[in-house]
Amino acid sequence: MLPSKRALLIALCSVAAGMLSPAASAQSWPNRPIRLLVGFPGGSTPDIAARTIAEPLGKALGQPIVVENKPGASGNIAADMVAKATDDHTIGVVINGNLTSSKMLYPDLPYDPARDFSFLSLIATAPLVLVTQASEPGGTAFFDAARKAGDKWSYGSVGVGSVGHLGMELLKSRVPGLKPVHVPYQGNPQVMTALLSGQIEMALIPPGLAAPQVKAGKIRAIGVTSGRSLLMPEAPPLADAGVRDVTLEVWTALVGPARLSKAAQERISQALAVVMKSPDVRQRLFDQGWQAVGTSPEGMQSRVKEEAAIMTRIISTNGIKLQ
């Protein structure tokens, strides 16, 4: 081969290598609209989170983001679609359960939460609020009354395996003598109706639902499953009532398939970090009962691993199974 041809070949290979470098790939992605799958119906909490970030995130990435609702199986249908996506332009919004408890609750779950996703970032979090009827006392006196009532009291949740259900079982394990019986309902509005009508004595519900009723004096907030929260400033941490090691939040997160290129993962995570600092986005989420957070992929992965271990322990210890 002539020296001039060899030099030309080397130059062309160098250009090709540059085109395939992570930096170059990051700049070329995305090259078409992005699908953002949500496993819950329009107007649901995950849907609101998805639609709040879709437009600003799309602008940051230079391509429109189209939200598609694929409800069913507590969000697992959409989660599976994201896990199996092969087009590099499909991502999804998921909730705690899809990544931390579904594997234990659904023996035939078609995806592996630990292996089949790229963890991009948490979007928003909220503590749960332990609420009771307005006539019940607050603080430690509430737990004294609950212990005395034993299994004559009951608590509501949106179903077996939900965060409200597993969170209450965690609370029961931390408060000796606490034995309320679980009553599942179709949704949190039904849980609230049952509480207001005296059908149940307590529940763990999101602050967005609890706050209006607490402010109206219709129910009492015993405490939140976190440190003091701006979402529910009138409710003290449960630790103030002597309940330790009950730290639990509900959250929404952004994920992609595990095969999503590292360049695309980095581009999304960096763009979302900027979006989550927007005062408008933060306020919109706050108005819906959420604290905007945004995390690194590593931070999200660490949190998922920690919470999955807690949920696995609760489910195993209590023999919780979906009927």
C-alpha cells in the first residue's frame, strides 16, 4: 500500500473513532422524539410528574417528549415495556413498588428491577402521613390507645403490597403491641372516606391528600415517616412520638432500559438535574404534594437497593402475598 493511501486510511479511521466517541454520541442523541411511558392513567401522581418534566426536559434535550399512558398491573406493564425497549428513545416514569417490592410480590414479574433498567434520577419524593380520626389523641397517647385497642382497630391502604400497606406493617414492627387489621381499598380517596366515616381508625397516606382534611380539623395527623417536611409542616416526625426507624417515602423516578447507551444516560441525567432546579417545575410538583429532588444515577441506585432490602424483609416476615 502506498504511503499516501496508508495515511489517508489512518486519517479516516481516526475520524470514525471520533464520531463514535462518548462525547460525540452524547451530542448526537436524541435524534428523534422520545417516548415517556407511564404505567398509570392520566391524572395519577406518576402521570402528573411525567407531564411536569416532559416539556422542559424535551427542550433541554432538543427533542419533544411524548407522554404515553400504559396503565395496568400497578405500573408493571409500562415498566416491562421500558425494560425491553430497543430503540434508545424510550424511557419511563416508575414508582417505588416497580423497583423495590414488585419482584417479591409478583413471582412471574417479566423484568428484573435490579438488572433491566438504567437508573436515571429520582424526580420527586413525599413522606407518608400517619392519620387518624379527629377524635383520637395525638403523640404518644395515640399509640397507647392503639395498643389498648389491639386488633379491634383497623387501617386502610390502596391494596396489598402498596407502600401504605407495607409502611404500616413496618410501623407495626417498630411499635410493640400495635395490631390494627389491614383493610384494602381501591384508592386513597376511598381510604379517606373510610377514615372520615369511622370505618377505619388509621392510615398512611400522601401529604397532598392528608393536608386539606387535617387543616379542616376532620382528621388528625400523628406524624410523618421522615424528618420534618415542608409538605406537611403541621405534622411532626413519628420519631417525636417515640417511633424509631420508620423512614419511608413515596417517590417517582425516571428510568431507561439497561441497554440505553451510557452517553444517552448521562445526557438525560444531566438535563434532568437542570430541569429539577427550575422554580416553576419545583412549584408545580410542590402544589401536587411532592418535593422535587433530582439525584445522580448512583444516588438513585443506592436508594433503590436500600429500600428493596427493607421491603423484602417486610414482605418475607409477614408472609405477604397478592391474591
